[in-house]
Amino acid sequence: MDSAATPGAARLRHHDWVRGTFQRAGFSVPMTAHPVAVRDSYVYGFAKQDRGLPFDTEEEAAAKGFGLDLVLNALKKERDSELVGAAEARAARVGGDG
């Protein structure tokens, strides 16, 4: 999680402060892990990746071929995969329109 950050005492104090804040708000020690994980997922899983994308606007993304069409085309290619077939079979069993 913090492999790209500067390690040290300040980082440890920050983590201790964050966990303490949740615990003072009423979270149990085990339940504190959930909001910490959500925050880390956003920061490390989205924000850093978003900052590293090779475009800044939706228009630039579309011009470079990044967008909904890219996702939809990839999904169409996977339409016949076993995973899609299993999902459609499951949807049919539970009354979906798949």
C-alpha cells in the first residue's frame, strides 16, 4: 500500500492518527480496517492511476481511443467466453433476462 510513499515515523504517526480517529468515532478495532481499506482503495487504486493517465479531459480520452466504446468492444469480444456464459445461465435461473 505505501510502497510508493516515504516511509518513516511521520507516516506511522499518520496511520495511527487515522485509525484512532475512527476508533474515537465508535468503530471497533476490527471494524476500523474497513474505512481505512476504502480510503486506501480510492487513493491508491483510483486517484494515483487517474493522475497517471495520458489525457486530462474526456475529449482527449476519446481522441486517444479511451472511452465507453473501448470497454464495450472488449466486452463484445468476451461475449462467448465461459464466464459470460456462466453469468447468463445464472441470470436465466434466477429470472433475469440474460
